[in-house]
Amino acid sequence: MVGDAAHVGRAVSASSSARRDVAIISFAQLPPVRRDTAREEVELVQPVVTAALRQAGLDRRDVGFVVSGSCDYLLGRPFSFVAALDGVGPWPPIAESHVEMDGAWALYEAWVRLQQGDIDTALVYCYGKSSLGDLPDVLTQQLDPYYLAPLGVDALSLAALQARALLDSGRVSERDLATVAAARRGGDVGALLATPYLVEPLRRHDCPPISDGACAVVLAAGERARQHHRPAWIRGIDHRVEPHQLGSRDLTRSPSTTIAAEHAGLGAVGPIDIAELHAPFSHQELILKDALGLGASVTVNPSGGALAANPMMVAGLTRLGEAAARIHDGTARTAVAHATSGPCLQQNLVCVLSAEAAS
């Protein structure tokens, strides 16, 4: 299944209490493009891994654990992640893992691995080439195989169903959706509203661009992380999943995001400066802001978010990396990053970052 969760159901509680301090110390990404015909998987991975390790001041042999996120079904090749591993340079043999999921969930696995205490560093990378097939149709493989997938409903239509439910609730208007799109992709709100629907009520600017890309981050624990300038400390991380059947939940809200944020300790680090939200569709940003309780003082998606670039299996980890980068450069003291997978915000991960460690 595309984007099948690596950890389904109740996630391990990951608040800062009685946990080892772990930080994101570097982040690198390829500029996302509409179609990357020049590079295979290993050629996507190698430059971001090299850049992330260089930023962290580490040699490949200094890394205690390596974990990747990708999707073979998306790429159309069995065990593509094995070929991509050559971009890491896995010789001498390394401790390595893989999740068939966005790289944000690979980072969660690396965080758990670092809690064991026997290693101090981890490399997380992910890659995706959404352009290889008809992405909206490919994503039908995420659906329930008995009741939803046979209907052949594509990802854009499901997102439009969610947007219609939100508009019908009376809490937002089409102008609100266009305002989000204008902030992320540029343009005049009135001009955007004058464009035709792609799948009513969504217009093209409400939907994410198909993108190819890759990114990588390096995690370090304890004193190893403190050796770096302004590490972005993971004060809490958690993920939750909604019911698989879309008719069993309120599509206008995201309680799994709210629960994940509570268990990640969102309210324990003080006021949040920035939020990087993995909202592929304009209306989903509004749902997520409500689920996280973000006020007007929080800068949302300064990177542009998934509405600007949405490489599958990469966009979630990119949100964590972009949030960490704002702490690295001093732009922010605190940040919250969110990643999602599945139709209509089905699976949600929340990571709370701070310039200050818990201990």
C-alpha cells in the first residue's frame, strides 16, 4: 500500500519527559522539479546525504544508524530503496532500516533508535519521483481495498470532497482557500477566484504541484548535538492515525493531529514562532491550523509548504527540516512541524522543536 504507516495505531509517547535529548543538526534538500528525468534514485540520494553530513561535520563512518523513507509502488520498482542505499556508501556494512512511508516517519524511527543510548548520531533521508505515473490515480492504492479502491476515486476528488465538507460547515469560504494559496504560491486572491475549477470546489492553485525530489537530515543526541551551533532540539514527537473508512470520521477536522500535538508537548515549550504544515491542499492548512490551535502570531509555512512543492515521500520530512533550519539560523526559537500521509489527512505526525533542550 502506498504510504502504509510504519507505526500504526497508538504511537509510543514521545514527550520530553524522561527522554534522551535529540536534535536535528543539519538539513539538505534538492530543489524540487516537475520532472527529473536525469537522475535515478541513487543520484537523488547521494547529493543530499553528502550535503547533510558535510553540514553536520560527520564522515559516513561516524553515523550510528541510517534510515530511509520511500515507496516502491510510487517508483514502480521492487526494492528500489536497496539501489538508493548506494548513495549513502554502505561499506563497511552499516546499521540500516527503511520505512515504506514519508521520510518524517523514518525520522521517528531514528529518534526511537537514538533513545536506546548506544549510538549518538543517525542519518535520515528520503526521495520520491511523483512524475513517473499518474499520481492522483496511483494514490488510490492507499484506499480501503474492498470498499473505496474499487470505486476508482482519485486523490484530487477525495480532497475536493473534504474541501466541500469544510465549505458546507460554514467555517471557511472559497476566498479563505484562495488566500492560503496566494500566500504560498503568489497571486492576487480575486484573480485566483476567477479561474475555473479543477475538481469543484478546488481550483488548480488549491492543489499541490507534482514534484520530484529528495532530502536528508542528521540527528544527534546529548553532548554530540551540543557541539553544533543552535541545534534544533526535538522536544516531542508523536503520530496518530484516523479511521480508514472516510465515512467514519469528520473530514472537516483532524483529531489525530490534535492528539499527536498533545503527546508531543506542543503547549510545553512556550509560544510557537513558526509552523511548517504538510498541507498539500489549501483547505487542509486551515484544518491543521485549527487542530493545532495556531493563532495569528504564528508564521505558517514560510518555506511555501506542500502547495509550493510536493515530492511524495519527501514533503513531510522537508517540513521538519525547514522548521529546524529556522532554528539553526536564529529566525525562530520554537517551531512545530507536521507531516501527513493518506487521503484527507489520514495519518498525522507532529514534531515540536526548540532552540533549548529539555535538560
